[in-house]
Amino acid sequence: MIIDSHCHLTYEPMSLDIGDTINRAQKEGVKYMLTISTEDKSFNKILEIVKKYDSVYGTYGVHPHEAKNHKNLKISDILSRVNSSKKIIGIGETGLDFYYNHSEKKDQLQCFEKHIKVAQETDLPLVIHTRSADRETLEILKKNKKEKDFKILIHCFTGSKEFAFKLLDIDSYISASGIITFKKSIDLANTFMQIPDEKILVETDAPYLAPVPFRGKSNEPCYIIHTVKFLSDLKKLTFEEFSNITTNNFYKLFGKLE
């Protein structure tokens, strides 16, 4: 059994026929999918999806690209959205992206802090996007961890081994996407080879980042088997062994799903 810990079922083309997307995933052994929030206006659609499909759970959060459009978002607003359904089991994706800088740095930092406060209050995992912001991401996480502990999942990790182990030092979980299957991702593969098995999750980030042999095409949860196969080979484990490990890791972080 596999859990896709990060996909976007509200995005096209998957949103055009979610039922078929889920059926294809389940035929490949993907029992659960976590559909991720990136902005407030699409959250009602996530609520509709998780209500309709037993195999889908969701999060609430604002992507760093969207921080500029959510300056007035309050901690109480995030808390209210998170508490709107028992199937909303995480906060995010949130974080920092200084590569594209679609939102001002100060707006990203303020938005990130708000999400962290809710994670501390609710004990729900914080799903983090970080790009070209290693130092700032670590600083803000370590600072807030000292105040009150909270759970961390770094989604779609593509950073250095040094960054990965600094994240592990603050008890983070780290998720691998289809990027790890790319021919030029040798350093990333070597990093994941050294990350403890009990700290790894898997994801598609669908409709983005389709793994080999579907690179360049629209991604979907059923393609996660190629990422799992790559990682199981890397770790010298069977496909089933590694699937079970990442599923158990998901349960440790997000809780057992019903």
C-alpha cells in the first residue's frame, strides 16, 4: 500500500475527472492521497473532494507564491479552516520561495509564521515548501521549535545533504518526488540513500514533476509507483517493504487514516 503525501487534485487535468484519477491510483496500490491547499479561494473545492472520496484527505494552507494575496489572513482564519473537517489533517503548503519571489520576502515570512502558530496549536503537521531559502527556513523553524514543538514535513525535497541533515536534526520528515528519478538527480539520490528510512515519505506533487518514464507529461497519483520503485532499489529493499515503510511514516506523522 502506498500513500501519495502531496498532490493537487483541484488542478487540471486531474480536476476534470477526479473519480478516474483516483481509480487509476487505487489500481496501482495507492490507497490514500493527500490533496494540498495553496490558496484560500480553492479550499472549498478541497472540502468537497475529501467529503466525496473516502481515499482522499486534505490540508489547508497558503503557498509562498500566494502570500501577497493573503496579507490579511489571520491565525484564527487558518485555525477555522483547519477545524472545518476531520479530514483536513495538515497545514500547508506554506514556506519560503526566494527563487521565484512571486511574493515579497516579508509577506512570505509573515504568512509562514502564521501557519507555524497554527501547527503548534493544533499538533497537525506543517507541510513546507522551501526553495532557495535554506538558511531562512531553518532559522524560522528552529526559532519556533524552541518556543513550542510542532511536526514538520519538507515536501518535494531537492536540497543538499547538508540541508537534509540539518532538517533531520530538528526531527523533520522529508518527502521524495518524481525528481529523484531524473537522470541528473544523482546528488539527490545519494542524499536520500543516507536519509534514514523512518524519515522518508513519497509524493507526486501532481500534476507536476512526473517521474521517469513519464517525465514531461502531466503527473497523477498512479505514477508514484515509479518513484517508490526507484527508492526501493536505491535502499536495496523490495517494493513492498519500502511502500510499507513510507506508509507507516505517514501514519506516524499524520495519524492513522480511517
